[in-house]
Amino acid sequence: MRRMIQRNAMKEMKKTGLSVFFALLSFLLAVQPVWGKVRLHKLFGNHMVLQRDVEAPVWGWADPGEAVRLTLGRHIVETRANEAGEWKATLPPTPAGGPYTLIVEGENRFILEDVLFGEVWLCGGQSNMQYTLGMLGYQEADSALAHNSNLRIFNVAVDLDYLPKEDVKGGHWQPASPESISNFSGVAYFFGQYLQERLGVPVGLISSNLGATTIETWMSAGALSAFPQFDPITGKIRSLNKSFPQLEAELKAYRKTWDKDYYLKGPGIEQNWQNPETDVSDWQEITIPNFWEWAGLEEHDGAVWFRKEFDLPPGFQGDTFNIALNQIDDYDIAWVNGHKIGESFGNRNWRNYFFPASILKPKGNVLVVRVFDIGGLGGMYTSAFWGNPILNGEWKFKPGLKIDASSFPTPVVPNGSFFTHPALLYNGSIAPLMPYAIKGAIWYQGESNALDGRSEEYRELLPAMISDWRAHWGQGDFPFLVVQLANYTKEAMEPGPSTWAELREAQMKALDEPNTAIATAIDIGDADDIHPKNKWDLGYRLSLAARKVAYGEDVVHSGPVYESMVVEGDKVRISFSSVGSGLMTTDKYGYVRGFAVAGADKKFRWAKAYIEGNTVVVYHPEIAGPVAVRYAWADNPGPLGLCNEEGLPALPFRTDEWELSTAGKKYTYDPHGF
């Protein structure tokens, strides 16, 4: 049952991540910027927010040696591009306010209008951070909030690479409006809105996240080098020392002779099996997703041709059509109605082919995919979990060119999943943001690592990521605020192991780092949905954490946090920090739920508990010698009421140090993983 829940949860997270990603991709393909000799990093544009009261770097590229001048009000800053064509200038500390005009001049000129100085926050993580206001169906009822020119947003286009990129793939600053916020993170929006109202200064939010991602893809190769389990990946990255564009250029050159001599050969190519009129009476049937070795075609490396017919969706009227073939082992070329629509290399890359809808007809379109395997398993192996009936189901297939995998020459190609490949999203979607001046970061991620059973490993990964981001940003120990995972899945009937609870505890380890805080979602989740809809309370809790950690306000920013325990006969007294004005329960009958107690046998049982002053007394009538207490220790601990009088819920905890269910489970590379 847990496996099924985990698979379904992973599918939902990937559905969210991919739907947003593909929408961004199609937009970016249609927009091609035109630059002069001086160009700016994409973070710098009209409506941007620059961090107030600090030196704010502005950078870009120009011809080597070219002089660049920046003018902001009465301030003029001059610099010159270095031998690599890179330039950077630093604007002086400026108080909150605006709008300003920033002029950047070289041989050409940029005039950036409506520039504000205020508070800038980075918003990262996976699908619960990515989950947009549009997905929530949220519409801002307050017109002043709906058109808040002092709240600005920037969606970073998802990108990945083996090496840190210099610039983001796309994105632009927008003032908050009903149209712009619809495609923006709900958690980030509510956090920014609360913060802007409280501080009374402009707030800029940079959103860089993707659903279904594990933490290691957001970490640099350098940070991961401290963990031996990642050595096979980080070692390859270091030994290659080449970016995706470099490898793609090398592949293009390699193919000038390789295609004709090795790759584009065999009966399928010679007889044009991609043509719709090809006789397929002797082709076999296979259910996709699948590896052909599992369908009876054993010991075949090389080309296998797949064919399927599909109809246009009812009412389709678009100019562009997308066919998502997901991951394919190892190479592919795809045709529709005899027209080539795309080709890819690398068994972990994701195939999404956009092409003119004019080549389609209402019914009976013929999709042909030549899959080429260079060893091991081969086929189209990833489920179309976001609703793609074209991929899933029955296909016809026929072997083509057969090769000896041990001697067949193969190019080195970019190859890595957006969701799990270590360091790729850091290089493509975080590193290019540095050193843009920020106040801090909010982080909502961990579900994928918990579903993978690697909760204990997360105890070291999250602090390492925080330290590494800070080191690379070069802005000291900027505030880093973490969302603790929400309650999820069916309520636990008995105390027991929980990967979700263990991940929450791992997130608490981040508090060992300076200038960190936790905002828990333990009480606002959804048993049936890994994407709980209550993002406004979470945004508010994050804003409280920011007010305390980033702005030094004397505010209760957290619910009660376990501090100590004392055994008193057959009872255990639990003391807390962050009790605010005092402990209380929201249960209308005064019950204090969620506690479990264990004796020397280490068997936990649901316990009775009551509040006494600023402590909670926990006991079980059949346990005379209690030794350990756990609170909210379950994927979904059910209704909870323990909180402080400020209404912030107590954070889950355990008093024992017994071995966890995820102990020793670490990352291992899966050649056919998501």
C-alpha cells in the first residue's frame, strides 16, 4: 500500500512540475531576445526590485575591454568588460523606494524603467512551492492587493546543465496583478504579500522551483562531493568538465560521419519505415511503457521501430501540437505522418516534441519512433502520468539495425533528468542567479526524498545545501526559512515508522545553521492530496519567521518546540521553547492529541496527555516505566490541537535516539529513474 501511495504521490508531483515546465518551454521557444554589444543578465529589467541598503551588483557581457556606465539618479558607476567579455558594477546602498530609472550604456544603451529598491527573497523547492495561484483557483478579492505595484515577481525558467550557467534561460519582472500572479507560486505570493504589508516597502520574489525534484539536483557538485554516494555522478561531471552546449556542439560535429557510417543504417532507414503507408502486417505488438527485452525481444541492441495511430483530441484548434514521449533508452527519432518532429539522445532526458499542427488530421495520425539502444535495456519506459494517451497503450514494433554494443561507437551526450539528477538544477536554475543581492530564501521541498525513503540522509543534505548556497552567493549567512512537510496520506491508526516524520525531523536539523527558521505545515495538509491547498496560512507563518530572523522583530514566529523531558514516576513531563503567551489546545473538548509513549521495549502506544502550565504531561496507564515520547510522529498524525496562544502549532518531535526506519538508506544512481 505504501509503495502504491508513493508512486501516486510521485506521479502527482511530476504532473504539476511538468505542466508548468512545458508551458514555460513553449513560451521561451517563441521569444528570442536580440542584444547589442552590451547585454544584461536577464534578472535586470523593467519593474525589477533591487535589495535595499546593500551594495547591489549588476552584471552582464560586452566586447572585451568595452567601457560600461551605469546611471541611477545622481549615482554613476563605471566599469569595463574583462578579457572574457564579462563586466560587473556595484550600485551603492540605496534605501527602499522608487521608482528609479537605471541606464546601462556601452556602445549601445539600455534604459530600465520602474526600478524599485526593497526586500528580495528567493523562493525554491518542488511542487508545493511551485504550485501556482491559478492551480489553487485563487483570485485576490482585495483590489489593492490584486494590483500591488510594490510586490514584484520573477519566474525563473527551468534549466539544467553539468556546469554552472552564466544566465537564466528566461523570465522577467512583473508587478503583482491578477494576470501575473496566476502563474506564480501561491506560497511565495502570500509570503511576499504579508511581508510587504508589514514592512511597508517593496518586495521582490524570485521563484526558482520544479515539482517532483529531489534536493540533490538543487545542490552544487562541490557540495555533493562531501557525500560519497554521489561520487559516480559528481566524478563524471568533474571529469567531463563540459557544459550541455559544449557537448551538443561536439555531438553535432560527431554526427557528420557517425550518422552515415554507424547510426542511420539498417532496413528501417533504407525502407523508410517512418512512412504511413509502410506495411506493418508482420510487426509485433507491445504495451508501452516497456522495455523490449521484457516483451520477448531479448539480446537485441540497436534500432527497434515503434508505430501507433492516434486521433486529435476533441475540439483541438491549436497551431502547435505536443507529443510527450518521456524517457527513452537510449536515442530516438520521431515522425508523425511521415514528418520528422524531433530526435534526442540520452536515456534519462525527457522527450517533448512540439510541431506544427498543420501536419495532423482529425483521425488516424501515424506516429513512428525509431528507438536506438546502445546496451542494456531498451525502449520507451516512463509512464505518461500527466495524462498522455498517445504514449501509453498498445503499439506495433519491429527490430531494425542490430549492433554489437561492446564495439559500437557512441558520443558523449548531455544526459540527466530534471527531477533527480544531482547538481543539474542547481547549475541551470540557481547558480545563474548569483550574486544578485537578496535578503534571504524560503524553501519548500522534501517530499521526493521522503518518498524515496532517504529521510535520514536529508539530515545532512539540507544543511550542506544551505551552507553551500550562502558560500557561493557571497552575502554572508542570509536568512533561510524552511517549510516543514504537511500531514499527508491516511491517518495513522497505530504508532509506527514514518518516512514523512523522519524527513520533518531532518528538516529541523537545519536550525543548527545560523539565521534559519522552520514554518510547519503539520496541521494544514490533506490526507488525499500531496499538494495541500492552504497556502495562505503557510505564507503567513513564513512571514512571521522572516520578521523574526531577517528583521529582528520581537514576534512569536514558531509554535512550541520540544526542549526537554523529565520522567516523573509513570508520567513524562515535556517542556517546550517558543510557547509564546502560553500553551493551549484548540480541541473543543480540551484533548491533547498526537502523543505516543514507549517503555523499555521500545513499543510505542498512543498516550494520554494534558497541559500543565507551559508543559505537557504524557502517560499511558499500562506503561509503568516510560522512557520515550513522540509527538505527531506519522505521515499523517490526524487532528492536532497543541499550539501556543498565538495559534502556531507545536512542531513534531521525538525524545528517543533509536534507529530510524530510513537509517543507512542513501542515494544510488538509477539509469532508469525519473
